Amino acid sequence: MENISVIVLLLSGITFLAILSNRYKFPIPIALVLAGLVISLIPNLPVVILKPEVVFLIFLPPLLYAAAWNTSWHDFKANLRPISLAAFGLVFFTTILVGWAAHEFIPNLSWAEAFLLGAIISPPDAVAATSVTKGLGLHPRIIAILEGESLMNDASGLIAYKYALAAIMTGFFDWGEASWHFFWVVGAGTAIGLAVGGAMYFVHKYLVRDANIEVAFTLITPFASYLLAESIHVSGVLAVVSTGLLLSYSSGEIFSHQSRIQAYAFWDVIIFILNGLVFILIGLQLSYVVKEDTNLWLWIAYGIGLSIFIFFIRLIWVIPASAIPRMLSAKIRQREHYSRKYWWVFTWAGMRGVVSMAAALALPLTMPDGTLFANRDLIIFLTFCVIIFSLVFQGLSLPWLIKTLKLPRHSILAEEYEIRLALVNHSIAHIEENLAFIEEDLLAKIKSKYEIKFNRLQKTTLPLDYHQKHLLNQEENTEQTIEDLFNQFTKYQIDLIEVERNYLKKLHKQGKANEEVLRKLEKELDLEEARLRMEMYDE
């Protein structure tokens, strides 16, 4: 009962902070972490421990699955080289250099313990990267690389963690076996994920016709993929990611419109709750990681030093990893968007999160001979420091960095315009080619909907001057919005929907509208309003 009360209180706090975050445009992950830190400082409150098994079984599969679902397979495939270099090469590079630095500069930390620390804090967090970079107008390729890296690097980080921990517990490490096992874990985990994705593709497309059941399957799928992979000791992370990418790519074929509406609404709430709990729980670990015998200021100095060192490790890796392929290949130079300014953005966005915290807390209390794990508390504290430093300092300063570098703000609005126009033209052509035989008045009415859309699109000035206006707004540091005729017509329609809705409420209060009829008509009006609002050019 006490745990349920704590969860309810945390959810209430998360919801309240989300309201403040939306109002004051403050990144919700950072607000939650800071709130957790503040709560941890209140004396005599019960300690809320982030249990590793809860993170790896309850939080990780759905969060990774949702992140993979919202990742474009085309962008992922197009940027597979930089994603793989970051997700595997950079993780191992960071593990090695952090291990060396920790052993050299932190007294009484063995080589195995130092490399274990490096493995724990080497992978940036998928949830943090997605949450903090959202709405910053970064180029799509940078977003694709950051999201792809954070999806895959948990696997390499956890593999390095497993072998470093085994070396501590057994006093033995075999490079040859570790290398072979790495490729097995990665390959088999990916294969299991694709197999689960293929099975769920068949289930959704041929067996299930009920929207509620389909949504339930979407919740079961990431857990099934993760547990199946982990049961044979391969990468559950890559299994979930590959399942998510496969089903997301095929979602247009396997889900009905009703299933998609329900699934997206359901998952929006689930991810909001899980993200909120994850970040506030990270902040709440302060009271757990700080012990009475902790040499607090010295350990904080070690933590800040490690955080800065990791930042420069990432920068050192990014420069040759992005520059050398361009030097060696003319195709890469022609195909890939490139700017040296993005070196800093990519480096700055390497924020650590819940997987690192869970891995640190999962360290055993004792060695096989029964003695205490000597530096366990130090490793957990340093991990906590790195997470807080990267989330708070780097997360808060990332918008400032983008503004300082004067990076052009990318917008998908012009792309949206082109796709809308192509859809309208294709629909009109289909009507003229395939429906010419129907009665003339009916044909005119059918075409009028698309002709109105076409005319509205032609009147909007968006594709011609959006970027020019936005650059001007950036220089003047204003928040002007684009006034275009496309929105005006849509707003009038929304106003009329509200007129209908108010009259429906009046009929209901007078007892003239049955409850079932009321809910059906309300849903129709709500869906129509949602559609119209999605059409509007409004950032």
C-alpha cells in the first residue's frame, strides 16, 4: 500500500510539473530531475530506490519500442554508418578512455572497476536525447543519428558492463571469447526482434480485427521481444528496437484507422507516465547514493571531472568519425548534409539517463568470497553525478548553443506543403481518370473538396517565404508567426464545430439527446476538430 501511495504522489507531481513545463517552455525531463533532487534533500522522507529489475523489465522495453516506432526506417538506414560508429565504436572508445582516466586519477580504483565505471556511463540515453532535442529545429539528419545512436548504444554499453563485471567477480577476462560473444549477442538479438516483429505483423494483418485487441498487442509486443531475447542471453535492447522499426515501417499495412487512433492516444499517455517516472526517480536517488561516510566534495569533484572528460571524449571521436569518411568518399560528400557546427551539437546532446543509473544500482553488494564490493558506492555516486551534469547542464544549455552557433532552424512545414499538394493532385487525377462515368453533379461535389484544398494550398505563402521569414525573425529575436490564408479557413471550421458541440450539450441537458447518441456525435466532432488542427500550419 505504501508503494502505491508513493507512485500516486509521484504521478501527481509529474502531472503538475508537466503543466508548468508547458506553460514556461521548460524541458520536462530536466524539471523532473531537479524536482527529484529537491525532494531528496527534504529530511525524514522515505528513500525511493530505483530498482534495476524494474527499469530493465518495466521501463526499458516500452520506452525503447516507442522510440524505435517514431524513428524513420529510411533515415535510420541512410545514416547507419554514423549511427553504428557512435552506438558501438564511441561506446567502447568511451569505456576504454574513462577506464584509464578513472584508474589513474581516482585512488584505490582497480582496472576492472574503472572499466566497469566506463561501461556504465558510456551510452547516452534514448529518452533523454529525444526529450531534450524535441522542438529545437535541428536538421533531420542530426536527429536521426542522435536517436539511432541512443537506440542501439544501450546494447553495446550493457555488453561491456557485463564483461567488466565478470572480470571483477572472477578475476579473469578473455578478449577472444568476449569479441565472439559480442557479435553473437548483437546478431541473435536483432534476429529475434525481427522474428517477433514478423509474427506480430502476421497477427495484426490477418488475425486481429478489433481495435482494443490490437492496442493490447502493441503493449505486449516489446515485452515479448525483450523477454524472449533475454531468456537466451542475447540483447533484449536490440530485439525491441528491431521489432519496433519493422512494425513501424509496416504500420500503414497492418493497422486500421481506428486502431491507429486508439494506439497513438494510448501510447502517448503510457510514454508520458513512464518518462515522468524515470526522470523524477533519477533525481530521487540522491538520498540513496549519498551515504554518511561519503567524502562528498571530493566525490563531486571526481564526478564533474568525469563529466567534462566524457564530453571531450565524445568531441574527439566525432571529428574524425565525421570528417574521414567525407575525405575518402566523393559519394558521401555529395549525399550527406554537413556542417562543422554540428560537431558541437552532437557532442552536447550526449546525455546519460536511466540505463546508466540502473546498471550502477544493479552492482552486487558482495564479491564471490563474501567480502564487500569495495567501490560500489563510489561507482554509483559518480554515475549519478555524470547523469545529473549531462541532463541539467548540457540539457539546459543546448538551446543556447544552437542559438550561439546560428544554426538555421529546420522546419518540416515546407515538406508538409509539398506532400499535401502531391496528395491533392494525385486524388484529383484519380477522380478524373476513374470516376468520370458518374453523374456530373455528383462528380463536381466529389472534386470540390480537393479543389478547395488545392486552392488553399496555392494561396498560402509558406513554401515561398517560410525560411526567409524565419531567418529574419531569428535575427530580430522575435516570435512572429506566419499569417497565411490556409489557417483562416480552418479556424472558421473549428469555430463552427464548437457551435455544433455547444448545441449538442444544450440538447443533452434538456434531455433531448440520448447518452449513446451524444457520445457518438461528440466523437465525430472531436475527430473532425483533431483533423483540422493537424492540417494547420502552426508551430
